Amino acid sequence: MILVNTEYIAGKDFQMIGLVKGSTIQTVNMIRDIGSGFKTLVGGELTKYNEMMNDARALATKRMVQEAEELGADAVVNIRYASSAIMQGAAEVMAYGTAVKFV
């Protein structure tokens, strides 16, 4: 499966199948969330939140790819990511793009 954030794949002709997406809602451990709250007072990187968001993006991408494979796609083009806060310490991440089949 080829994944790109462009509208084309060099040297490939394809037909569009349709929109595919994957999403997840992730949260961090409440104890770590309290620790991160203290971190905002002194500054610095919130590594547990970075890990959470990386895991969420990976899972959303995996789910998008699974949906594309079920449609018989060879690639997903024009991939985008969106995220939103659901509640404190929890975020939704969505990956979406256009599934295509090579001709």
C-alpha cells in the first residue's frame, strides 16, 4: 500500500475509489496527566502526550489503510490528519484520504 500526501504518484495512473478514514480517541494515564499539569508551570516537553499522539496517529493510519484494503485499493493519496481535544488529557485523531486503484 502506497501512502502519500500529494494528489498524484509519480509514474502511476489510477482511478479513484473513494474516501477512506481511520480514527481513534486516546488518553493518557491520570497520574501522568497530573504530572504534565505541573510541567506546564516550569515548561518543557510533555513526552507522554507526544507518545500518545504518535500512537494515535499510527492507529488512525492503520485503520484508514485497512478500510482502503477492503475496497481493493493500491494506494491512498492526499492523506490528511486532523485532531481535536475531547476532554482534558484525551484527543481524537483522524486520518483520511482518497483510496485509488492503479490502471
